[in-house]
Amino acid sequence: MALLEVEDLKVWYPVRTGWFKPRQYVRAVDGVSFKVETGETMGLVGESGCGKSTLGRALVKLEEPCGGSFRIGGLDLSSLKGRELRRARKKFQMIFQDPYGSLNPRLSVFAAIDEVLQLHTELDQNARIARIAELLELVGLEAEAMYRYPHQFSGGQRQRIGIARSLVVEPDVIVADEPVSALDVSVQAQIINLLVKIQKQTGTAFLFIAHDLAVVEHISKNILVMYLGRIVESGAAREVCAAPVHPYTQALLSAIPTIDRDSGRKRIILEGDVPSPINPPPGCAFHPRCPLATAICRQQTPNLETVSENGRQSACFHNDKSRKKYQKK
């Protein structure tokens, strides 16, 4: 059994309309399913506005799903509320995108981490101090840093503090929502290597959210590619990045800079913007921007189907398997 199991998860936001108009919804996450094994890093990539962060926030109960379910270690978290949810939060934590906004400027590092320990453990004060010192050293900071305030740290150091806070109750799963996007390139590499080191030491599973395929490929075992609230391709990280099968993934990969002029990689320019999640186009949501779109793409929505023996999945009518299935109808 997988550690994290997500099944047909939906997060829709109602939109105000006129008195006599039908209610509309922003379909931020629209039927997402996947599994993450113990100690695995699952990458989640896509353009801004595709629903990545909303999915991550829903998995830590910062957003309320309107459909589907998700389980950690067999425990259904999608329906938990109040005291039961508070107890279950030990199983999952989150690393936020903004290292400057995720820490309370009025609280010292000790106070920010200690409130989590007080809520979820029965350790006395000396034991909590020792635990916080241990965590700070694990993320590459000195123990004395616990008595300082957020404004006394750089962005990279603040993100390390955020990572320490997420590890304090030894969670099974950590959702990392673009944890390096606000940092300098040199600091990004340090944080990514730190997450890899922590995973080896603790066995924690990660859902690593980013818009950069190169970063996700480096840290992830498997990758999910998301477009307009849905998963359009999934598979092993190396295979997805080496030979993407969905046109959207191919376009994302082509945007990664390379120093190899003989790589043969052609830049694929996607025309237009991501369609509105309030009124998505009929058929395949990607068809208005897809260079391969045909009539069937404008009429029917492709399902996420297995396209290879090693479990690669893609939602596209131009996959060989999907094309043959359609031709039989």
C-alpha cells in the first residue's frame, strides 16, 4: 500500500454571478489521482495558475476539497475536522514558497518551532530545546540561531528554518510548495541538496512542487505534469524528461536552457495563455495551444492512460495507444 494515496481530488471555488445566471466555479484542481511511496519524492510541475499550489494546500488541509479523497498511511484525511485533524497533522507538514512571509516576524526561531512541539508532543522544556537545536544543526544552522528573529537571517537561512519547522514532528509526508523559487540560483542548489540529505536520513516522502522541470528532475523519482487542474502526464522522472510524450510536457522541456548546441532540442513556443479555469475549452483543455490538435481534441476529453509497460501515463489522443483505441470506435 502506498503511503500517500490521492483519488479523484477536486478543489472548486464558487464564483459570484448574476441573479439569474447558473453558478460557476473555478476548477483549480479537477479530478487528480496519484500515489506516493514511503521515502519517495514525487515532482509536480506546470505553469503558473495550473493548480499546483492549490493541490498542495488541499493535501495539508489548508484548502477544503469539494470531492475525492486522500489518505496517508491508510488514514482518510479528506473528511477529518477539528480535534481529529489537529492530531493527524503530525503525519503531514508543508514548506511554503515565500521564506519571508512564512515566519512570524514577532516570534524568535525558538518560539516558532516550540509552539509546534508543545502542540504535538509532551516533551519538557529542556527536551524541546535539545530537539530544536538538533533540527537546526540538521539543516545547517547553529543551535544558537534559535534565539534570533527572522529579520536577522537571509532568504536561504529562513527557508532552512522553515524546513526545520516542517520536520519537528517527524511527518510521513512533506509538501514542498516551490521551496526554492524565491531564492538565488546558488542558494537553490544548497536547499535542494539539503532536502535530498534529509530524505536519506529521515525517510520522509516529499511532494515537490515547482515550475522548473530541470529542478524537479534532479530531486524527484517520479513526475506529475499538471495543466489546468488535471494531470496530463506522469512517469519516472528520467523518462519523462528524456522523452516526454505529451505535447505540453514537450513544450515545458524545450524551455529549459542548455549549453549543448548539438542537443537537437527545438524550442516549442506555446501561443496564448492558459485558458480560464472558470470556463475551460471543450474537449482537451490544451487544444487551443497545442500544435498537434485535431478535431477529436476539440470535442472529447482524453483520459490519463498507461502508454508504456513501465507505467508511463499520458492524457493525449496522439499517443499511439490512444490513437489506435480511437480508430477502433
